[in-house]
Amino acid sequence: MFMFVLQAIENFALALIVGGGIVMAAAVRPLLSAKLAISTGSDVAPMYEEISINAWNRYNRLALLSAAALLIVDVIRVLARLSSAYWHLVLAFLMLAALLGKLAVDKQLKQRLNTYAADAVGSKEQNAGHRLVERLTKLILVIALLLVVLPE
């Protein structure tokens, strides 16, 4: 029964991370990017940029909580000697670290947007921050898929 509960928590956490990441990358990001491209140079561009950052920030916080739950489940399994898959623990820790990195970059993006408003939209620094967030998102999704596919 205890293993069943741990497995359910793990499956739910991974479903939130993978499903949410795919929805954000495939649906939300393209929609907001298209709106941002149309309104570049106007007064509404900072608003679309802020909506994009806030949407990703909400997903990142939820994914961070899910990764923390996943890490706790793995620690319990290792400590209770229910599993000896240390690689699973390491991957969960790497995912947690990547999510913390995404939240830090999101904070910088939001601060830059609040400070420079329309000038920040499309700036070199802002675009570099978005590219870093995209790379971290891909890394997180790959790690999550490895945790889903590979047996414990």
C-alpha cells in the first residue's frame, strides 16, 4: 500500500511537469509570442510580455512543487530501502535545480520589464533570458520523460 501511494505521488508529479510543460510550450508560448510580435513597439507590448512571464512563472512554481514532491518520494524510497535507484534521485535533484534556475531567470525578466517597460521588450538581454528559459524547459522535459520512461 505504501509503495502504491509513493508511485501515485510520483506519477501525478511527473504528469504535472510533463503535461504542463508541453501545454505551456505548445499552446501558451506561441499564442503570446504571436501577440507580442504583432504589438511590438506599441504600448501593449509590455503587457503581453508580462502576461507571458507570469504564465510561465505560475507553471514553474507548480512544477517546482511537483519536483520537490518527486525528490521527497525518491528520498523516502532510498532511505526505506524500497529502491536503490540513485540515478532517479539525481535526476529529480537536477530537475529541481533547473526549475530553481528558471524561477531566477523569470525574476530577472520581470524586473527588467518593470524597470524599462517597452524598452525591455525585444531587448538583447530580455531575448537572452527567454532563450535560457527555453533551454532549461527542454532540459526539464527531457529529465521528466526519462523519469517516466526508464524503470526505477
